[in-house]
Amino acid sequence: MVEKLYYHNAYQKTFSAHVKTCEAKGEKFSIVLDRTAFYPEGGGQPSDIGVLNFVNVLDVKEKGGEIYHITDRPLPAGSSVTGGINWPRRFHLMQQHTGEHIVSGLAHRFFGADNVGFHMSEDEMTVDWNRPLKEEQLAVIERLANEAVYRNIPVRTYFPAAEELEKMEYRSKKELSGSVRIVSIPGCDVCACCGTHVAVTGEIGAVKLLGAQRYKGGTRVRLVCGAQAMEDYARKQKNVAEISSLLSAKQAEIFPAVKRLSAENSELKHTVSGLQGRVLELKASTVPKGCGNICLFEDDLSSDDLRRFASMVAGRCGGLAAVFCGHDGNYRYALAGCEMDVRPAGRKMNAAFLGHGGGSSELMQGSLKGGREELKRYFCENLQSN
């Protein structure tokens, strides 16, 4: 059985070991050592990466009690190696994982929310809780989590004896048996976990909840810790400063400024829509009344205006009105009819021009591929009789 050095000391950056086996796996290699400080992927935490001698460790997996180091080059079985983990990345993951323990522990302790899902990426973490939490509850969790960071509480990881474990109350996403590793942060969390963690909560640096949403009847939260939290703050501060400059408003006043700008924009859209409707009415009025089926091409109409114009034209021509918008090769279309079912004609046109779309008997819309002259010819030859 491999000796898991990361359980003895999560801060160990280098180690020596012997290669037990090395097998080719496609263009990569799978190496088993007699001891390792490389943490394998598990418990929602990504694996460590680093080097073994001059060989790059790209990924680490655990299966059947063995730990497999996925590398870009082979190492001879029986050889001695010196391993080194990518420490900045490891410490970053330790910060994130320990911060998540505090947040989930507090959610459980104060609001009865159980952690039913956890994923840690290079950019952020997501945590799924089995009950919905309100914005003010999440604010309480974030505040208490950062207070725990400020108190610099010792983080204990250990394997309690079976009789001690039996009496212990701890969080776990699944039923466990045998030896169970416990992570304890007094006042915040007691949880079964196989990951790596900082020694004291002060090393987490900061905890920031980025957002939350309803998910499968519960709550999914996005969060970051440590340097990631500061990077997120710096990005948002830069955005706020740039928006403040664009709006010529103080940073503390950008929300009412944006709200006012949004209201003005809505009014302008309403005005433009009314003017556009009048333009479309004037264009439709140039279609001879009762002229029968007609095919028209327009530039830069929105989907709403495309449908609206097709219906206006159909009302004038008294037959089938096809309006195309786009450029040769790719067109959006609206097909409207006056007292007729347009769907058969629409399906025929879609089949002829690799199109797709749908709608009601009075109006179809979609997109297709074809040239302007090709579409005109098709309309004259195939749809005039509809």
C-alpha cells in the first residue's frame, strides 16, 4: 500500500520515493510509487501536478488503494526519484477547500443545509446545498466565515478511533465505513474529508460568495477564497471605476445612474419601435392590394419586425407573403398568409433550402441557406400556386 505523505504533512513540497511500476497509457505513462506527496483527484478537489525527477506529472488518480501518477515520460521500475509538487497551486487548493468547509459547516449549523455536491475548478468552487437559502442567510454565512478566518482557528485533520467516531457528529455526503478521516474547525465544522487543508483558518485569507441560484430544490453557491477573492475584487473594482468614468458618476452612485440610463433606453426603444412600425406600414402600403402571393427582401429587421412586416404584407396582398432578411447564403424568413395555412409551403421551402423553423397556420418563421435570385426563382415556380 502506498504511503500517503500528504496526510502526514500537507505542506510537504518535495519527497523521495521508488518507482514500483510504469505502464504506457497511449502517449502518456502511469507510474506507481511506494510513497507520494501528490494528492490524487477526489472529494471534489483536483489532483496535484508537478515533477518526478525531470518527468512532468500531469494528473494523479487513485484506484483500488493505489495512486497512479500520469506523466509525459516513463521512469524505470525500481529507480529512485525525487518528487516535487506545484506548491502555489496546492496551497491555492488548500485555501479553497478549507474555506468551503467553513461555509458549508456554517450553512449546516445555522440553517440545516446539507452539502450534497462540491466541485473545485481553477477559477472558483461550486457548492450544492439541499435546501433553498435566502440572500440574507447567505450574507450571514459569508460574514461568519470571514470572522472565523480572522480568529485564525487551528484546523485539525485526523483519523479517530472507531469507538470515538461512533459517538461523533460529523457531516458526510455519503455513508462511510472503516477508517474515516475527519477535518475539524472548532465552532465551524466537523466533516469527513480526504482533501488537503491549511493548518489555521487565517491562511485562507478571505471568503467571498460570488452568487447563488436555485438548484434541484436547493441552493447552488459559487465562492472563492484567498488570492482568488482578492483577484475577483480587483476585477470588479476596475469595472466599477470604468463604468463610473463612462457615466460621469461617482462610484458610490453608479447604480442609480445605470438605473436612470436603463429607463431612458427603454423609452427610446419604445419610441424607435413605434417609428419602425410606421415605416413598415408605409412600406407595406406600397404593395398592390389583392396582388396575390409576393416575395420581398429586407435589410436588418429584428425577428419581431420581420414577423410584423410579413403579416402586414399578407394583409395587403391577400395571399402568401414571404419576407427574407439577411445576405446571400444565409437568410432569416417570415412566411405569413391571408386566410390560408402557410405551414405546407414553409415545410417545402425548408426542405429545399436546408432550412428550419416553425410556427402557426397564419405565420411561420425560421432560417435557411440560399441565394437571393435562387429564392426568388423558387418562390415563383413553387409557391405561387399555394
